[in-house]
Amino acid sequence: MLQNLISRTLSSVQAMLRRAPQSSPQATTRYKIGELIIELNPEHRLPLYQSQHRLYDRFLPVLCRRLEPADHWIIDVGANVGDTAIAIAQACANPILCVEGDAEYFDLLKRNVENLLSARERPTRCVKVLVGTGRFSGSLERDGTTAGLAQDIAGDHRAVPLDEVVREAGLPTGEIALVKVDTDGYDSDVILSATGVLAASRPILFWENYFSSRAQIRDLDQLYQCLEDMGYRYFWAFDNFGNLMLEECSVKNIRDLNAYVASQEFHGCTRTIWYTDILAASENNLSRAREAVEDFCSSIVAQGGTGARPSDRSEAFGDREALQA
């Protein structure tokens, strides 16, 4: 009898749950990028970063204005909620493939892209997948602004090579203009999974040159050697606030910057930056990269007046999270 009573009670509860209204979508905040307003999860710190660091995420739209031909693809790996795609879509006519592995960010990415970019002449498409050579697997851990891979052999995410993602999406491997990667320390693995695309298109590359372990530094060294072997000989380094540090530098210069950041990451030296962003070009795209950097320096960097704002000065010595923009 008791078992029957428990069974009837569970059935009743299940019926109530089925009749209950579905929970409303997660609350979002609105943020303007260019002329368009995107949705962000409430914890997202992009508005804070851009309010305190005026160069943050400002270079890529400048670069994309110079991409040719206009029907060649831009690939955005680690697309997050679509903030980069929304910014660059207003600067160029190129089709865009957005790749994001985190479910929550992907939902916002898809919503932003479908709502704001559906009228574009050329497509903007979204793919939910974790990208890489397959060396790593695990689960994505979200901090409100980004999601990083927590390695676990039994994890529910196994990386798929970018070459395979491009093929399955139906993109011609010889028609890729730009590959942008932002995957919190796994950028080298992502780019190394796209050697077919690199060989066929020689696209401009822009990646977050971040590391949190010595193993990731070694992976970056492997990437630099691979890129040099494939004809990528021209590099530009930006700090994590978006300001240009080195222009047309060598791989050795990038390694020297890595050693500088590593002294802060591993040896307690005074923190000034958290990582670098790297622009890389081969001979076929050298003039476009040069022109974009020149335009960025003259039209954006040089237009900020003199002296730091008070908020910039306090950030430089204060809020650790904001410094990690």
C-alpha cells in the first residue's frame, strides 16, 4: 500500500511539473556595439572592459574593412555571444562563420546573429562545437565573460579540427580571408587543427596569445614554428588592453614577450599585462595587414588625447579582473 501511495504521489508531482509553465529565458542585458544592440548575459564584463580601456576589441573591425575579396570567409573561433561578429559585420561585407562550444554563450550568439545580421547580403552562420586537434577533451567552465576548457579525459567535449568544421559547414578551404581565435589558452591547438585552411588560403590570423602553464607556452612555440614553416613571417603584438606593442616583429620578439608575461605569471613579478594578442600575415596579405595597423594607430590610438583618465590609472593598479580584459 505504501508503495502504491508513493507511486501515486510521484505521478501527481510529475503531472504538475508537466502542466507548470516553462521557465522564462535567462535574463539578459543590452549593450550597443557600433549601431547595433546585442544581448549579453548579466555577468558579462565587456561593457566594463570597453568603458575603462578604450582600445579593447577595436582593432579587428579596422582590419576587416580591408579584407578582400568580399566573398571570402571570416572564421571566428571562440565567438562567445557574438560581440566580435556584430562589430566586424558592420565593417565589411564578408560572410562570417561563428564557432562557439559553450551552450549558454552559443544560445546568445545565435540569437544576436539571427536578430541583428539576418539582413546581410552574405551569410553569418553559427556552429556549436569545441575546436582543436583532438589532443584535449573536458568540460567548458564559464566565468561570466568567457569559457575555458577544464581538461578531463572523461569530459563531455572532445575537440574537432577546424579543417573538419570548415568542410562540414561547406566553406571552400581556399576562400578564407581571416581566422580569429579566442579560446583561453588553447588558441595554438585550434590554429594547428587548421593546417589545411592555412595551406589553401593563407588567411590573416589574429589570436589571443594567452597561457597559464608552461605546457601552453611550449604549444605556442610549436605554433610559431609551424606558421614560419608555412610562410607566416610578419607579426604584430598588442597588449590585452588593445594597444599596439610591436610592429612587424619576429617570432623571437613574440617569445621574448611571452617570457616577460611568464615572469609575472610564474615568478610574482609586478603585473603589467596578462597576455598579448597576435596578428600574423604571410606575404600575400602583408599590405592589408600593414594598412590596417597604420589606420588603427592613426584613426583610433592617436585620437585619445593626452594623459590617462582617472579610471584607467586606478585600473592599472587595482581591479585584477578588469585587468584581464
